[in-house]
Amino acid sequence: MKIAVFSCKPYDKRTLSTCAHGTHLEMTYFESRLSMETISLVKDFDAVSCFVNDDVNSEVIHKLKEQGINTIALRCAGFNNVDLYAAKAVGIHVFHVPDYSPTSVAEHAVALIMTLNRKTHRSYHRVKEGNFALEGLLGFNLQGKTVGCVGTGRIGAAFCHIMKGFGCHVICYDIMPSQELIDLGCEYLDLESLYQESDIISLHCPLNASTHHLINSKSLAKMKDGVMIINTSRGALVHAQEAIDGLYSKKIGYLGLDVYEQEGAIFFEDMSSRIIQDSVFQLMLTFPNVVVTGHQGYFTEEALNHIAETTIDNLLNHQNGKNAPRQLA
């Protein structure tokens, strides 16, 4: 079975090659993303492996089918970048990695909270310059604060456990409440009540029609002044321009993003010597109370290994005609 691996960085190649060693899978690695511009690369392959910013729309799906591709193995949990209806219609099987060390993303959300709160990113640069003044670095105790978690799947649940350890009052919203979290002492509320009561709101839900631009001017109006918002899920959960308006009005006191709606043209690349052609993103970076990381929440040794193992397992099971519990289409 020949697999074209797209959006492949050196660390992906290392882990995938290790896991595929000794199998009948023949992996070819491409750093470029899968799109209509790169579709010609899939010639003579049986399957493709994609990541979060590959554009696997209906047109790409049909071209893949024409080229003889019968399998798409995603190396991520989310699948909003894949047209599953088109894949099902043409008979292409799609697999994903639903659980790749949820703790890694949850811990990164906490890292953003701590950085924004205690301003370690600013104090680091001050000390490097010999400036040991504390003015402007004032934070707050997390203990006793109300933390709202939107989405309590594996990652959201891991986040709730950590925040309970800080002594926070954790409130949650999910269409399927977790009895485990209720037993832990978390409280499930409707979304509007969560907005109204939270000092910190962390997003851990998938991107779909009901969650697109979940954070917008209307939802922000319901929140406390100075609220902290953290997004480690999908960029389009936050309306970037309206979040900037919230920063100007001080409705948002802190904003931590590991994802961004238009990240496909920016993230996972070294842009340090180029002009980033995104005025909204550039403006967001100018705020002292905003911290942006480049979709690195998942990026731990444990998570990378698990992603590679699950991806190879999905391909082998499909090749051997076994049951596919991680199949989406």
C-alpha cells in the first residue's frame, strides 16, 4: 500500500517511519499541503495522509478518486477540513485520530492561562534587559476563580481536572454532560449562564455550524468585563475581528490563542523573514494582553507517537479488512 503523506515536517517523518517499519506500508513524504494545486502528487498512490490545514474539499475528493485514491488517513482528531459527504459519495474511506494524548492540549490551555495571568512572557524579556521592576506584571490567584469549559470531551475533561486541582470553581457546557466531571464537582450550565459567570472561558469543542464564531460580539456582551478567553481547539470558533473589538473595549482582558481562523496560510511555517499578509492577525499580535502560539497544543512527544501509531494502525486495519473504529466515512 503506497501512501502520500502531506503537510509532513521532519518530526512527522521520524515518528511515522518508526511506526511503519516492518509493515507493508510504503510512505512517501511531502512537506506541501494537499490542495488542488498539489493534487498531481498523488499519482500512483493508494492512500493519502493529511493534517489540519490540508484542504480536502469536494473538488479535491473527486480528483483523489480519479487518481485511484481509496483512503484518507487524517493525523488529527478534527475533520472540518474534509468534505465527508463527498468522500462517502465516491467511496473514499476516511479515518482520524480521535484521542492523541488529550492531556497535551489541556496542559497547553493551562500554559496560556498562566502566561497571560502572571505575564511571564513580558517578565522574561524585562529580566533579559536588566529590568526587574514589577509594575505592570500584576496577576491574580486562580484559586476560587470560576472557569468555564465549553466542550467536555477528552481534552475538555482533562482541562477540568487540572483546573479543579488549582482550586477553581469549574462550570461546563456540553450537549452530553459527563457524569465523571459532575462527580468531580464540576457544574453543567447552559451556555448563556456560563458566559455570564466565568472569569476564564476555555474552548474545547469541535468546529461545526453551531460553533462557528461561537465567540462574537453578541456572546462577548454577555460576559464579565475583563474575561479571559482561551482557544486551543479550532480557529474559527473565535471571530477574530470582533475579538479585537472586545480587546479595545476591555471586555476581553486576556486572549490566548493556539489556533486562528486563517492559520492555514501562516502556521507550521517559518515566516520570520516574510511579511504576513493578514492585517487582522498582525493587529492582534500588538496587544500586550494577547498570547498566540502556532497550533502547538498537541505538540508533545507522547502525542506525536500516538498520532503516528494510530495513523499506521488505521491504514493497516483498512488494508487487512478489519473493523475500523476510527472511521469517519
